Amino acid sequence: MQRRKAYRTAILGVLIAIIFVQSMVPFLGYIPTGFINITIIHITVIVAAILLGPKDGAIVGLVWGIGTVIRAFTSPTSIIDTTVFTNPIVAILPRVIVGLVAGWIYLWFKNHTNKKVLGMALASGAGSLTNTVLVLGLMRLMYASAMAQAYATQTDLLNKLLLVIVGTNGVPEMIVAIIIAPAISTALLKSNKFLDN
């Protein structure tokens, strides 16, 4: 029991370290495009949620959110970083919820079906979609005029622009998560019995 707990704690520590590096180094967690960043960092949060459960997934998501705030202050990569991602409600809250949603969905499938890989895929898709919808929704709710100015559009056309961002960024992010997160999680679960929740 102690060995299992120590191993899981070590894995959590490694994932936190990975997410922190991804938060700080462009192209490891984000691909800057000038207007908005394409996110790949959420895959680490989803893997943490699948391997260790929703609570630890939320912890890794919290570290991601804190890293987002720090990066927005110290090395912004898009024109809206310092306006939007210095706000913890936009930068941290959605990232924590990603870990919770992905963890809960996977646990439900694990406990109620024998389709773990399907559960991982759905958890990955839902986690990715949660990040996209919450971040863009909160940005729209709290920073509509700043976003309209940054993207050189009218406020009433902002909803269309956000739908374009969902299509060009959110959908590819979700597809990548659905492919990569289950593959990593399955390999890690097969390689070590201490990770099976």
C-alpha cells in the first residue's frame, strides 16, 4: 500500500514538473499563432486525470493555470495574453475543471463498463472541449470589447470569430487529445499496476 501511494505521488510530481515546463516553453505546451495559442498542454492534464483520478487531474490542471498566469505576465505570446490570461478566473478555473471532467468520465467508464479505452477517448474529448468552451466563453463574457479591439472586429461579430477559433483550434486540439492521451495512458497503465485507480 505504501509503495503504491509513493509511486502514485512520484508520478504526480513528474506530471506537475512536465506541465510546468510546458506552460513556460513555447511549442512544448502551446503553439503560438499570433492571435491565439493552439494548446497541446491539456493532454498532460487529461493523462493525469486518467492515471491518477479527478483530484490529481485537477491538481495538475491547477499547476497549468498558475503557469498560464505566470507566462502571461512574464512572456506573453499573443496580443491578448496580458489582458485575459492574467485573470485567474480565465487562466486557472477552466484548467482545474479539465482535470475533474476527464477524471470523472474515465472513472465512470472504468467502474461501469469494460470499455476503458472508449472511456479514455471520451474523457480526452470532453476534457479538451471543456478547456476550449470555458476559456473562450469566459473571455467572451468578461473581455468582449478588449477582444473585439485585439482582433479588429465589432463586438457583435465576436461570436462568429469565436466559432471560427473553436473550429480552427478547438476541434484539432480535441482530435489530438483523443488520439494521444488514451495511447499514453494505456501504455502507462499496462506498464505499471500501481497506476490503476
